[in-house]
Amino acid sequence: MRVAARVREVVVDVWSWLNYKPVMTNLRRPGGALAELASTWVPDEDLRRLAAYKLMAAYDQNQAGQLAAATSGESEQADRRELGDPAKLIDTTLGYLLGTEQTIVVPDAEHADDDNPPQGAAAAADLQERLRRWAEKELLELRMQQAERAAVRYGDAVYALAWEPSKERVLLRTYDPGFFFPEWPEEGEQDGAEFPLRVHFAWDLPEDTRKGLKARVRRITYELGPIGAATKPGQSKDGMPRRDWIYGTDGEPVLIVGDRLDADTGTIRRTYPWAPNQPSGITCYLSDAEWLLEDLKGEHDVYNLPENKAAYRVRSDGEVLDKLDLMVDFLPVVHITNTIPDAGEHWGQPILAKVIQGVDEIAATDTDSSAASATTGSPILTVSGANLAVDRTTGQPQPLIATPGMVLSLREGGSMDVLDTSNQLAELRARTDHLIDRVATNSRITAAGLGTIDPTALPSGYALALSLGPLDALVGQLRLARAHKYAVLLRMVTRLHQAGRVWPAGKTLPARVVFGPHTPTDRAAILEEVVKAVGAGVMSLETGVRMLMDAGYPIEDVSEEIERIQARAFEQAARLADATGDNAAVRDYLGLPEADPETGPVPLVSARPGVSVQDGDR
């Protein structure tokens, strides 16, 4: 949205919180701080987003002053003091967002070992185990740290999935969101919140004179399109790698095994392993190519690079990446937003978005404090009546430099004064503390969340919980923005393994990533609550064990933990025997095998010697 304001045009969009920065104007200016954005292949509509990413990276690396100096030409900006406050905000938010752990959960998997498990519980448990093994091999926790830090810092992050035949598993990679160029559906065709039909990853490759390589741009494209006939690696007339159609003896294009031609519509249909009863006419194509920058003209951007100038790459197995059929009906790319986008928007906002000017104020105050501390540590002296040495060359008095232990000899009436700036330094430090509290409040991380509050200053744990209320709401919002995206990611992982024929075919079961608690929990209080509630019969044992697991107790599986508890619950087993009189039910409750029918009952021993149970002493 653009609003005319006299002679200026005010841009209101997802990055308008950076409008006060000079770097956000005239982004095409060559030789500027963002000169790389002047590349002809970068679309105009993506310039503000890429400029915002670079600014956020500069703040994270304590280089905002350098960027400002290069942009505005004000050399004093290069001396700006930056002491890591933006990085602390980013890392603190990341820690609260991810929590203590991340766990893949498939609903009903915990009931697979029950006596009467619900339908599909065994399949859920199998999928959960497969996904967890895959996550361990692909270092999912590490990848999430990489991607989520980018999301918190930039506002966006991107995952990409690819099937690796040699490893027989899906590879997970993260991309810098500055390389990500999606093509969203046109307005009126689909909801603006829908997934794109085509995405590009593009970046510049610098000139390498040693290898004789010119400056290039590389673009990786995933796009959905109608299923075509079979192709194979080939070459163009000039010897460049291309894909060629495969034709049969009758001259007609050959179909991929399993595809069939619909005679009524003339389209090719394919049955995917996750939808055996729903043939589809859509597949995903992968292209990976390079273009020389000198071949790109003004009308070319990342969305319409000339196909006749492309040099396609060849995969390790010999496949030419020129619209290679990936045999799936979705784009194996997941875009993560740090916040929930507004209606009609697709991009998120970083944690620094609303407090970026406060961070600038902290840096400015730190710079002033550094200057003030110089005059406080080495004060300015004014001396009158001192006997100063004279420079023999010029005949002028030499400057007086005060050193520790120095003794000045003053004439009668002489004096010395000291310029005391300690009060101003104290004020600046107090202002820094005030600004940090303001940033913590407005970012909703809170002073308690940043660790700048004195715990002893709080009257009770309830007061601490209230002070963390905004942080709880922030974490809930950040996790809500990601919940569906991680469910989609795990669905894609499952289907790619099904397409690779290494996981069972069938309907894809839902799976999700569960984040651990983001704040410390009172484990003793939760344990006491569970013991009382389960003992009083107002809470099931399953719920109690799950509460303990969420509180951080080392419980790996709810059903296994319940079996261990029941195997030692002899008092409850005795009550079950009294209530039912069923010895088989008691043995099953204790996890014991069925009794041998030839084994007689165990004789009971009376509490008083010499008197048996048969005598009626019960």
C-alpha cells in the first residue's frame, strides 16, 4: 500500500518499519551498500525484502554502523558502539521458541501396545518410529536451529527436501531466504495464503579467472505442471546437456511405467502411493541451470530467464536437471514465517521489527557512554600558575600531560581544576538500562525473559509467572505460525519415502513437531499434583505420565512407562483381584504371562502360627 504525502510517497508494507533507514531508498543505486541488488535479474518487487534481510544480518553481526556509514556517507557512523544487543534478542527468542527439545509425534502411536488399541495405532507407531529415525540421520534438530534462527532474524526461512537414491532417504536442507523467489498465484485464482505453484532459488556466482569462468547466476526451480511423457538425458545441437523425449517404434512418446493416457481428456494420469484411489495429472519438475550475467538484458529477471541461454547441470547419477520429473505432486519446499502474516501478505517479520529504533537508541547511548567514560577515566585538567617546560625549537610551552604520581609545582596563587563528567556517565548508563527494559517490553520478551530482572525483587513465583505472561503469548504466537508448516514438512518426508518405495504405501498419517516447555517448570509441584490427582482417581495414569513427560522427567514412551508402573503396582493388583476375582486379569495387569493350568494355587499363610486359612481365620 502506498500513501501520497505531499511530495513524498510513504510505503506501508511488511517492511515499512525500516522506512526511516536511508538504505531503503534508491535500492538500484550502483556502488552503494546494497550494490548486489542492482543485478538485472533481481525483480523490483523483491528489492525491499532483500534490503531488509541484509540490514537484519548487519544488526546481528554488529555491523549496522558500517552499513549506515556506507549508505549515508557519514563516517562517524562507523565508530558506533554495538555490543551485541540484537544478537541477544535473536538468540533469546530462538531459545524460547524451540524450547528444551523437539519431538516428532504421530497421534495414537502411544496406544499401539494397548490391549485394545484403536484402529491405525500400529501404523501410527510405525510411522512415528520411521520419522524419528530419519530425523536422527538428517540432524533435524540442527537443521531446525539453522532455519529458525534465520526466521527469527529475517522473518523468513526455507526448507528444501530432495530424494537421495544412494542413501534411500530424504535429504533436508535449509536455504537463505534471500535466495528464495516464489511465484504466488494470481489474485482471484486462489487464496493468497495458498502455496505457490513455482519457486526459484537463485544467487550470483562470482567471476573466477583462474578457472576461466565468467560471472553467472544460478537458478534452481521447482514447478508443478501436467504429467508428460518419459524423457532421458541428452544434448542440444551445441553439445549442452538437455532432456530428450523417448519415442516408441510407432513414433509416439513413451509413457513412464505406471502412467496411463486418459482417452477422454488426452491427459496423462498417475497413481501416487499415498493416494491409490485418486489418480492425478500433476507432477513436480526440477530444473537447475546457470546463465552468464552478460547474456541477461534489462527485460530478464529471475522469473523469466531465457531458456536458450541456460546451461543445465547434471546430477551425480547422470540425470540432466532440465525439468526432471520428481514423481511427486507437490513442491518439496516449505517456507517458514516467523510471525503470522497479515491478510494478503506472504512474508513474516523478524523479532527486531517493532523495536529496531530502540536498538538504534541503545547503540547511540553506548557510543555516548564510551565518549563520556574517556573524559571520566582521563579527566580534563585546567592548571594556572604552573611552571611549564619550554620547547627549545619553537620557544612555546610544552603541553602538560598528567600521569599517575605526577607532582606539579605551582606558583603562588596557582590552581588546578578537574572537569568531572561522572554524573553524565551515570545518566547515560541509566538511560541504557531504561532502553533495554523498553525494548524487552515492546518485543514481549520481557525483562524477566531477558534475564535482566533481579529474581529476589519479585515477591512470589506467581508474580514471576505474571511477568512472563507476554513472553508466553509471544511464544504461543510464534509456534502457531509454524505448526502447520512442520506438519506439511513431515507429510512431504513421508510421501517422498513412499515415492522412493522404501516406506509402505497408503494414506499419509498426520504427524507434527512438538516443542518442549520454554520456561523452567516446578517439577516438584507437578509431581505432587500428579500423585494426588491419580491417587484420588480424578486423573488417569496416562494423563499423569504425560504431564510428567512434559515437565521434563526422563520418560521416553508413555505406554512403556505405564507398563513399568503397573508391573510393580501389587496393591492395585490386589484391589483388582478383590473387585473381579479374575486371576487372569490380575496377571495381565502386572504384565505376567498366563498361568499354567497344571499349577495349583499358592497356599496362603495365616498371620497367627498354628492357624490356617481353612480354619476360618480370614
